[in-house]
Amino acid sequence: MPGASVRPAGGAADTPAAAATPGAARSGDAEAGAALAVLELAPAAPAHAVQDSAHAILSSWLSLEVLAPLAYTDPATLVGGDRAAIAKVDGEPLPWQRGEQSYKPPFRLFYLVVLGEVSMEMCMTDLLASFGKDEETRTFQRHRAPIAMAIVDQDGLPAGPDTVSISSFAWGVPAVLRGKAGTLARWPDAERLLREQLHQRLVRVDGGGRPLPLDLRAIHDIHAWLCSTLGLRADHVLPPSFVARLYRHPKLEGAPDLPPINSFYLDDLATARAMVDAGTAPETLLRYLSVLKPAPAVDLLKDTTGIAALIAPARFPPARWPSRGSHPVVTLQQAAVNAARSEFAGDRQGILAVNGPPGTGKMTLLRDLVAHCVESRAARLVEFDDPNKAFIPTGQRFQVGDGEFLHLHGLDPRIKGFEVLVASSNNKAVENVSRELPAGRSIEPGPRYFSSTARALLYGEEKNFPADPADQPWGLMAAALGNSRNRRDFRQRFWLHEDFGFATYLKAARGLDVSRPEPAAEGQAPRMVAPRIVAAERPLSGDAAQQQWKRARKSFIELKHSVEAILARLEEARTLAPRLTRLHDDISQLHVRHKATAQSLSTAAAAYALAIEGSSKARAAVVAAERELQALQAARPGVSARVFVSEAFRRWMSEASAREGVHREAVRAEAQVQATLETAAQRQKGFAEELGMVNAQLETAQREEENLGAMLKEAYARIGDRFVDESFFDRGHEAWNLAMPWLNDQIHKEREKLFIAALEVHKAFVTVAAHKMEHNLGVLMAALQSGTFQDAARRQLLPDLWSSLFLVVPVVATTFASVHRMLGDLAPASFGWLLVDEAGQATPQAAVGALMRARRAVIVGDTLQIPPVVTIPENLVNQIALQQRVDRSLWCAPQASVQTLADSASAIQARFSTPDGTRVVGLPLLVRRRFQEPMFGVSNAIAYDNRMVPAMGPDSAGDVADVLGPSAWFDPDTSSTASAPKWSAEEGQVVMRMLRKLARAGVQHPDIYVICPFRVVAQEMRLLLRAEPQLFELFGVDARKWLDERVGTIHTFQGKEAEAVIAVLGAPMAGEKGARQWAGGVPNILNVMASRAKSRLYVVGSRTAWGSVGHFAELARQVPKRPFA
């Protein structure tokens, strides 16, 4: 290891030309040897390692992410696409040697120095040569990635040890190619050592100890050292060729953040592994990793008692989202909402998985969960008579100007834990959430919640606002943050917007004058005007704000009590049927007891009568024996006979003895009979009393039966077919799935009113506490701009600052990729709720950072839609999994995803039968409203065990269907030689004829997708279409955009839908059977094709070649063949 001293760059290589042979290690370089030894830090997992341990799982994920760099074809990508920021490095002087000045004053100028690049194409070629090519492996043509980067200041001096980065890919590929894939999991250790050494090589001093700026020779020397140390092959490497200009606001300390160079997930994976090893990992993460396992779950679709329990009125959230004109919340949707509430009641943590295919109402579920969180927090807010008491002074402050400070306040724990973070693997889903929740057309007219700021957040300048008020957002319900651009836009629009910024609202609520000068005509004095938010939101201050708070509290509390009383009454009604059933059983048992007791009493009475008769006879026998003794005594011989013991006396004595024996026996018999009589009497009495008690119980039970029956009859009449009992599920699978359990429309209206009241509570709360909110949010906005806090005490308060934002904006949406950069300083379990959308499309490791920062997670997706994208060879994934001792099929993409892990971790599950066995999912959403036949039928058969329920309504076919007709399979002659593997020119021509027919019919902006199972088919299809530009002119569309958005593989159409889909199959030749089997072996590709079409599905391909291949056989059964006319 190198020491603390620095050395001049000249020691690294004699001349810049040394960079021409980067693969050659320099003998005698101890530092390079030490860095190279990093590669030997970790062989494969030790033999005694536990299979599928949490440590092993995280290590395998970390290893995979080491080989997932952020590649580019245009270097400007590193700086947000700003090509003007790129400066070529093809000789001196370098930009800082020319004395270049910032062209964005007063922003400070820095430079990003890219210390060489690796060719992704060449690296992947060698990896594929070593591990084999998969069916659809991406080749990364013309892509490259930095080997390392560093930031220097305007004078070319290194900006600090935190401004250097090393490519994990450049470190990992040589290790893998040398058979050392087991070392990849030790990247965090390697990165630390390499960054230290790189920084030491960047820092150079002259003979007098003065720092030296980087020059071209130093850059090439460091590049050569990197290539040698990492063991990079010469043909993998591109020399340093450019630097990029970076800018930093003058008020912000330090240098700009480095652009990301490695996988966004590496740091969080390393942190999670360290927490697991230390025993400090949060419960949500431990459940995700199967360290904590759920109790054995019943199959909801086989045992409907579980569904009945989930939709019990007691489990309904008191509030719900006031949707306008939307579909009703049906049984399993409501079960999912209720489960999210009841499974995480109190402060319980964990994971709830929901299986939500496209068109099953996932957004409805999300809205109701948001309503629940808002209402639950409002219930805590109203516990404060003065909102200011919910803020706790910390003594921490943040400087924002000369002598100007913002003070940081902690939040009372009671009002935390209701934050909603929505995360997904793609930007489209994040954008959808941020637009759907505030959308004016998604809610009943009337409610408004900071709607003016919501408009500014979504549209920026007022000139961009929609003209139709119905199209404008109704409330500030969600914000898309995540990447740096979104965070910057959020800060500018939400906080600093000139007319609608929330900072202005808070200042006005403090009673400050927020007027600003309005531009005036020349020669006239400017007129002071209030920002538009003042008129739009009418912020109150002082006593008026306090009175508003009191009214909002009172209204909310009254509404909440009212709704809870309604739900309690319904819950009581729910218990009537089971209580009555139990009572019927009790009455039946009482009848059995009555019959048995009456029989026993009859038997006892007969026995008692016999005992009385026996007692009389025994008494008579005793009396008779006594008389005979008395008579014998009277006939006793005289004295002389007794003295001389005459014969007569002896006879008398004998007779007397016999008579006395008879008497004794009679007395004994009488006593025995008397005992029997007493016993019989007691038994008769006992059975008589028992019969009386049974009669009383039976009478009471029958009265209760009558009362409960009357109550149940009234409940049935009041609740109608929404009443859930055994007969609810006896209606049949389709009927109960489409039903709306328990609550009628009027009750739902009350719940919607409660949600609006909860928002009024939030608004009034924030208004009263405007001063403290302004400080907390001001500090958070500064953090969003400048990055992480350097001070540990401030970092500990970040959860409170974020919770302050969630008090205003209930939902923040982000991609998984942005979680670490946005929330990296937050402690585990800082957020209340994580809602994951499209979880089936995300690699398992993508969610780790979000999960470990959330207390509870609701994960929604479908494992049979678009699978996670994996860019490295399958055999390499297998090797990494094997060496880390994890089951690849359970823990590694594409077989595993965030959704599959959540399904296994969830305590609520269902099961689908498949040709390969049973597929376990979370709580299933089965009512599908989006797709017509045959798309519904194909998807239902191949992916969902025919359990989905159709509810799509009448076919709303558009222009495409009118011109092209019903869904069909077009089977062209594919006998000619293909110009590219899997490509059929005949199939391409059929597609062209279809599109030309649409154009001739005058169809503008045709709502149609062209989806191909293979990348090469999509590429050839684009080339064919690009050669006919007049087609796009007739469509009235931009050709490039149309081809990018509407022609591609299934991955192009993530989260999208169109009126029609043309499925171009390709691979028609006999020798391409393997490709067809790959595409049809799992349901995903066909399922995506079918579920992207709302009205029509047109299949173009060889029916002979595809009609019997895997799941495509079902497509052939349901889609009729016809010639294209």
C-alpha cells in the first residue's frame, strides 16, 4: 500500500506514449502490485457458507451490479447532454492551461477529467466468447464507459479525495476473464483502495511543495497506471480523449458531484450487506431476503374465508379517494387496500405483495392507499391544539446567506410514518404517478389542495397551463423527484416559482409582505403586486389561521367519528350471520340435550316410582317380622321350661333365632331400599332441574335467534347484495370478483368527504406552522440542490425534513436508480410506506435501497409481463450464483424479480396452476377492464390459469380496426432466403401493406404498435419503414419519434397500450426452432404482445412454424387465420 506522501506524476511513466500499451504491468511498482492484489481479496464463498444466506444473496447481487456500468455513445451524456461542455484532449494546452473562464458566471468552473474509457462492445465480445451468447444478448455497439474520473478546479488542481471515481466494470471484467468472478463481491474494499491510490497520483507537488495542476502527461500516466493495475486488455481500452466542463453555484461549498460511473445500486447493496452482517438490518429488508419468513399462507382463491376476512368492514380504511367516473372498487381490489391497512396496523413492518396485471386497477389501489395514509396522519395532526407544538427545536441551523440562517426542527414522532414513496424501475411509471394523482379529471369536481402550486409543478410557466380547467391538476398530491433534473425542476417550480412557489405561500401565512414590483411602462413607477398564489390559495395568518385550524379539526373529527360508526355498524352486521349460525348450532345442541335430559328424567321417575313401591314392601316386611317376633315373644315358655331347657324351650329358641334373622334382614333390606329411594329422588330432582335449565336456555336462545334473525333480515335489506356471507361466494367466481362488498355509494361518499377533510387538516396545520415549515423545507430544498449534508447532526435530521415535505406533498415518486443519490443519507426505516409499481420488471437488487429505508412496503406487479433486463451472459450469472452459494432461479434476474421476492415474503398469497407446476403470487387482482378478445382470452389462458374476469365493456374500436378489420393471423409465404437471422422480408412487406392501407384511408396518428419478439426483427422492421418517409408524412407524425416509440421488442412498450398491435414474429425457418422455443417457452413475450392491444391483435408470421410452439399454440387456437386484403 502507498504511504501518505505524494509523488510526482513522472514516476508513473517516462512519457505519455506509455499509455499506448496500457495492458503491460510495470515491474517494481509496489503500489500497482498492492492494487492488483485487491482482485485476490475474495475467492468464491467458503465451502461452509450457508446456502441462500442474506449475506450471500446480497453478495451475488453486488457482483452482478459490478458488471453493470452506465455506458454511453455520446460523452455529453455525462453532463446532461450538453455538448458545449465537452473539450477534446488531443494535445496541450488543456482548457485550464489556457486560463479558460466560466461562461456561466457567477457559477464556478470545474472540469471532469475522464481518465480513459473501456469499449463496452469489445468487453462484451470477450465475455460472450468465454461464457456463451444468449438468444437476445445485447452487444453494446459503439458504447463505452469511463475507466475512472476525477474533478479538477478551474486551475486544474484536484478538487479533493471525494471527487474521484473508479469503474467497477473496468475492475470486474479482467477479474472475470481470469476466472476470478468470486472476487466481484469485494468491490467495496477494492474501490476504497483504488480511489485512495488514484487520488494520491492526482495530487502532485513541485520541489517547493506547491500543488501542481494536471497536465497531459500526468493524465496519460495515470491512465497507463489504471490499465496496468486493473489488468485491462489493450483492445478493451480507449485513451483519454476529452474533459467536460462542470459548474457550481457560488453559494455552494465544494466541488460539483461526480456524474455516476457505476451501477446506482452498488452503494446501497454494500450498506445492506454490512447491516445484515451487523444484525442491524430493518425488518422489511430481512423479510425481502427471507431471513424472516411469513407464516404458511392459505390460497385465497381456494379458501375464500381469507377474502371474507380481508373485506370485513372493520378492515376498511375510513377514507377513500374521491374518483370521478371511475370503475367501482371490486372485491379483490378492496381486499388489497384493506390488507395494506390491517396487515400494517400500529407500527407493524413488512411486505404485502399484490399481483396486478395490466388493466386490473393498480392506480385505483394506489389512490386509496394514499387516501388512507393522508387520513391516518390527519388523525394524528388533530391531536395538537397548536400545530407549532408538533415541531421540536434542535439547535441546528443552516446558513443560506450573509448572516441569514434557517433553523432545523424535529417532528413529533406521532406525525411521522405516513410518508409515501412510490418507486419503479422506469421513468414512465414515475411520471404516470406524478401526473395521475393530481389529475383534475381523476377526481370529483370541487376539492382543491394547493392546486395553483400543483399547476406550476406540472407545467412550469403559466403559459403552459392547460386551457380547460378540467385538465388542470386539482391538488398538490405527488411529485416526481429522483434524478438531478427532476429534483432541480421540483425546487424551482414547487419552492421558488415566482407566482406559485410554496415558499411564497408560507411567507404570506407568516404575515409577511410578499408583494413584488410589476414591470411598468417606461417612465412609470412599478406597481407592487401580490404573487398569484396569494389570490389562488388565500393564505391566512395569525388568529385567522388558528380559527381555520380549529374548524378543520372539528370537521375532521366529526366526520371520522361518523364514518367509523357506520363501519362499526356494518361490522356488527357482518357478525350477525356467523353468530346466527353458531346460535343454530347451539340450539340444535340444546334440543339434543333436552331430549336426552327428558329421557333421563323419565327413566329416573320410573326408577323413583319403583323405589317407592319397593320401600313400601320393605316397610311391610319389617312390620310383619316385628309382629311375628311379638307373637313369638308372647308364646315364650315359662321359667321352669327355660331353667330346665325343655324341648319346648329349645324349639322356641330356634324359632326366635330364625324370626330375629328375618327381622334383621327386613330392616337391612328396608335401609337399602330407602337409600335407593333417596338416590332415585335426587336423580329425578337433578334431571328435572337440568331440564328446566335446558328449557330456559332454549327459550333464551330461541328469543336471541328470533332477534338476530330479524336483525339479519334488516341488514340484508339494508346492505343488499353487498352483504358478504357464504352465499356471496356461491354466486360464482366471476360474480363475486365483480361485486362491491359491504359499502354502498352513500357510505363511500362519506369516506371521500373524510379524505377531503383530512387534506383541509393538512393545509390548516401547515398554514399555522408556516414559520417552522418554511425553515425545514428551505433547508431540504438547499439539500436537494447542493447534495448531502457534511455535518452528521444535520444528516440525522433529514428524515424530519423529508417528513415536513410529505406534510405538504403526500407522495414522492422516484426510480430505483435515483434512490441512493436522493435518499442516501437517510437511516433505515425513515419512511412510512414504499409503494412499488411494475415490480415484475425490476431486478431483485434494484429495490434494496428503497426497502431498507421504508417501514412497510406494498409491492405491485406481474411476473408474467416484461421481465427484468439482464445484460451479462446467462452462464456468467450462473457462475456468480454458484460461487456465492445462492439459487439462481430464486434470487437472480431474469427468473427472479422484485415481484417474485415480494410474493414469497408476503403473508397473503394465491396460487395459479401452470404447465410447470404451481405459481405462487401475492394478493391477486383478477378483474381486467382494458382488453377485448382475443387478447383477453390468450393472456388469461397462457398466464393466469383462466382465473381473470373480463369487465372490458363494449369494443371501442377506432380507425385502425375500421380499416384493418378484426383480429387475425396473417401467414405470408416465408420461403425466400432471409437477409438477416430471424428476419422475414415477406412478413415485413405484410406490415408495410397494412400501414400503407391505413395511410390511404387517411388515418392520422394511427394508434398502433409493431412488436417483435427478437431485437434483429425490430431493427430490420425499422429499416424497412425508414425507407418510406412518405408514409409518416401521410400519418402526420415525426418518423424518428414514431419508430422509436412504436416499433420494437416488448421492452419498448413498458407500461404502454394502443388500439392495435401488429405482432411480427420472424424466425420462420426450420433452423430457427431454438429461437421460437426461446420466445414461446415462457408466457411473458406473448403476454406482453397481447396485453398491449386494447382492441385488435394482428399476428404476422408463419403459422406452421409458430402454431405448435409453447404458448404460441394458444395464440393459434384463438386468433383466426385470414389472408390480408
